[in-house]
Amino acid sequence: MTAHSDSHTHEVAHDTLHADSRLEAAKALKFEPSELVDFGNADKAAGQMMGKLLGFLFCVLLFLMTGVNLWMLTHSSGINDTDPQAFAYGDSGSHAAAAHH
């Protein structure tokens, strides 16, 4: 290599190192660039795991809510009266109708 190309290679590598503001911040905090890259990779992996966990919990809750709704539909009472007192007596409205008359 010539002296000119050798000096130009160092300038390009030096400029790329200074182009990333995170690397500059890491230098100011006395971190090595490799530590910053490792931290970035660990942070990315943790974010992916949290996303998977939240997705799994969403599916579990969706399954549970569907089960509760199906159970409520199959075990619903036979009260079809629009009178709110009918629910208090737990009857289809005969007690509520008798109480109002």
C-alpha cells in the first residue's frame, strides 16, 4: 500500500467511528465500542423476549375470556323479564309481578 492510501484508510475508519453518536457517548463514559455493541445486542434480545411474553399473555387472556363468555352463554338463567326486580327474586318474574300487584 502506498502512504496516501494508508492514510486515507485510517481517515475513513476514524470518520466512521466518529459518525456514530452512540460510540462517542460510549467513549465519553469510558465504555469500549465492543461493550456498546454487546449491550445493544442484549437489549434487542430482551425486547424480543418481552414481545413474545406479551403476545403469549394476550393469547392466554383471549382464550380465558372466550371460555368465560361461552360458559356464561351456556349457563345463563331463564329470566327473560325486563323488570329489574325479577333478578332480585331469582325467578322468571312471578314474584316480581306479584309484588307489584
